[in-house]
Amino acid sequence: MRASDGTVIFTISPNLTGGSKKTAELAAKHHKPWIRLHSGLHERERLLLQFLTEHNIATLNVAGSRASKEPDVYKFVKQTLENTLFPRPASFWLGGPGEG
């Protein structure tokens, strides 16, 4: 965390607990910007992109819940990072024959 420019904390639950809560506390202690994104937030990609831009983040620390406690967290993190860092144009569509 200390070598990063900021931290994003991913959780499925809107509550920050355990190691994720400790990560937020350490980020604040070291005067590092951080943001928490949970699966109930709308526009999380926009929020993350805004965070990265506003704080000029070049090295991002990615933290969050353990998969053993929140089994869907990996999919949530992957989807959010991909949609934020590699957005598809609005007209992009992949489908098979007869779809759409």
C-alpha cells in the first residue's frame, strides 16, 4: 500500500469489516487516497475512473474481501476493473448468428 498512489477496496457488502476496514484505516494513516466500491453502487466504473483521475493514480493498490467470505467478489472486481480500464464503445456488440 505504501508504494501505491491510492487504494480501491472492493466488497460485495456495503459494510466495511475485517481486513478491508484495516486497509482503509492504514490508507488514511499514510495519507493515501482510497475509495470503497461495493456491488450495490451504481456507476462504480465512473466513480473509480473519477478517483483515478482526481488523484493522478499511476500505481493502484487493489484490496477487498476474501473470496471465502464473499464468493462473488472476484467476478465483481474483474468486471469493474475491465469496464473501467478497457471500456467498450456503446456500439460494440458481440453476438452469434440470429442474436440481436
